[in-house]
Amino acid sequence: MTATFKILICDLIGLRFDADRRPDHSEVRAHIEARGGRFHEGPLDPAASLPPGLHFFYQPDLSRREELLGETADGRYDGLIAAATFIPAEARFALGGVRIGAGTGNMGSASWGGGSGMGGEAVLMNTPGFNSRATAQMAMKAVLRVLPDLPVERLEALVEAGDFDTGKDLRLFPTEKLEGKRFAVIGYGNIGREVAKLARAFAMQVVIHARERHRASIESEGFAYAASIAEAAAGADVLSIHIGLGPLDAAGRYANQDLIGETVFSALADGAVLVNYDRGELVDAAALDRALASGKLSHAAIDADLFKDAETGALSGPMLPYLPLAKRHPGKLSLLPHAAADTDHPSRVAGAKQAVDQIFDLALNRRVTNLKGSLPGGYVDAGAVSPPGIGTINARGLAAFLGEEGASLRELTMRTTELLAAFETARGEGRLEVEIAAQGGDFVDLANRTILLLAKLGLPGPYRGD
């Protein structure tokens, strides 16, 4: 290699502490070095002479706009890897950037056209899927904190005090199970699908709103489809949002800003629960205030960025409108500082490693994986990649699966077909019960093994043929 590429890493790439009580970046560092790259702790010296290759400069404490622009406004770095840090529009990167995670709203550099990745000269990518399950599990945990509505802490206190008689007192604490309640999911991306699967595991009635082109896949997975958000929300006991902010308009307003407001809240069942572990700006805070006051909503769980100026202490970010609501409605809001997925060490490490791989492929081969927005000239779109079982199934993944498991799947399906034929014959001859007694166990075993094998492929799930 004759070229030198300088990549800034401005977020933590390890969230577990090492022996010195510092976040441990050793796994990602080893990955970079195994690929032949160089890992540097600290900033790039613009006057330094670097040998050819990919050089990664780790500065996870950069956060303030002035600090970031001091390092990036002059274009000294070719590329960027970031997670939660907001990247200003004036930050310059000639090659491209990767966001560890799915949403790219914080990747504001004009080099790739801002958070949408549209129209820039550099490339914007992400690493979807790695934090999908972490986020989905936290969203479900938020629901389980308030539903079923059994006052667990109060009962625990009574039991510990020896002040409870099950036969006499238990009737004073009726509750409702989750089974049969309507769970509305807005968005059919990786996180939305994972939330939907978790809700179904609790036997809830799941309805998903997404674009019409996703309807067949949603219904093939056994979920109900709603053509609008209001339709999905109609009578819902839980509403969980996973739709993203969308692009910015000329006035600096996101397409989906305040999308969840009065109309949506009024459609919900009385006492419903709202979960917004997506972006704070998606919910109309004034409408949320009214819904909590009226009892239309019994609880709201919000996960949104909150920033504090180190010098003045001033707060900023999309969490701000929710802070007064927490005071006005004590006990009815659960507020997180956009932490639902960003505190999971394995997810952050896996996402950072993939981000490194995507930067290598971009720099060395001009290949773009997990493109966000438009593809600049001179690059090749290599399609999307996500962890097994998360996201869409594409032709490349299907071909790899069939190459590894095709023979096993064929054997299972052929044997299952033989048993079904035997059962059908037995039915016609009036001896179906006898045949089931003889081979029913084998049939169930084959079905279970087939389901597990297909789950390795990520089924059920949507297919994209690229």
C-alpha cells in the first residue's frame, strides 16, 4: 500500500473497565492491528510523517463542538468512526464515516451530506443490528416495569414485614396479564422487528405500521399490518416507536419531528404505555403532557440525548422538553439519556470491529457496506450486512446458508414430507390415530429441528435480493 489514511475514532469502543478502571478498548485495538492497521491513543500530529497504511487515532473524550472542530475542521482526518457523539456540519472527512449502530442522525458532517448521507462527496455508513437486541430488550423492560400492573415493591415490603395473609389479602391486588393486550410497533427496521418478536413471546397482539412495501413481509411473519400510525395505535395498550427522524428540511426540521402527538395518543386505549427508545424529537412533548394529565397515558418511557456544558452547566438536547413533565407527573415517566443500547459492551465492540472493517474496505477497495444515503461516484455498493437473525435476509446470506446447511435442510424436509404423506394415507384408511401414535413423536422432532435450522438463517424475516 502506498497511500496513508488517517481515521478518527471519537467514541468509546469498549464499555467494560480494564485493570486501571478505564473503558477497555483492547479488543478493537487488537482487531485493527491484526488487519495491519496502526492504533494511536491521542490526536494526530499534523506535522508527523506517517508510513503508508490505515492509522486510527483514538480520542473518545471529544464531545464539545469546539473540541471536535479543533480536530476536524481542517480535514486532517480522512475518515471517522463515531457512536453517540454529534458531529458538526463543519467537520471535514474526504473518505467517509461510520456510525456504530443504526441511526445516523448524529453524523452531521457536510462531507457526506449530514445525517441522511444524501448528496455529499464522502460516504456515510452504519453498522445496523449490533445494538438492535439490546435496545429492544430495554424497550421491553420498560414495558415490564409497569405492565402487568402488580405493585411488586409494595408486596415485597409487606411480605418482608410479615404483614400479609395470602388467603385474605391477595384479592386486594388484582392485576392483568400481558397476554392478549395490543402492542403497536411503529417501524419495521431491525429494532422494531426485535421488539415485535419479544411482544409476541408474551402472547401479545402485535400490529406493525411501516411502509406499504413491507406489508407482505410483516404479515408473512405473523404480525398484523397497519397502514397508518393512527390505525396501529387504535386501542393499543402499548405503543413503541422505532421509525427514525427522517431527513432534515431546509428549515432544519426533521421529517418525523413531533410525529407522535394528539391524534395518535387519542387513538390509544385508556391508560396505555408509550415507549420512545428511538429519538426524543419524535414525540410532541406538549401533547404527551396532556395525555399523561388526562390518564390516556399511564406511563411514558423516553430515551433521548442530554448534554451538559462543562463550563456553564447548561443543559441541551432532545431530552430537555421531557424534564418539566417528569416533575409535573411524578412516577409516570422513565427517562434515560439515550443509554438503552449504548451501554452494552459486546454490542459496542462488535459494532466497532465492523466499522473498522468497513473503513478498511472503503479505503482499500472503494467498497461501501451498509450505505446510508447516496453513493458518490467511484465507489461500489457492497450491500447491507447485519448479524445473523437480525435484519433482512439477502441473496448472499441465503447462498451461504444453503451451502452450509442445504443438505441438512433437504433431509429434514424430505423426511417431513414422507411423514405427512403417511399421515394422509392413514387418514384415508381410517387409521390416522394409529399412525400418529407410531410416528407423531418423529414428526414433532423433525418440525422442531427444521424450525431451529431455519432460525439460523434468520427466519422468519424479510428478504431482499441483493
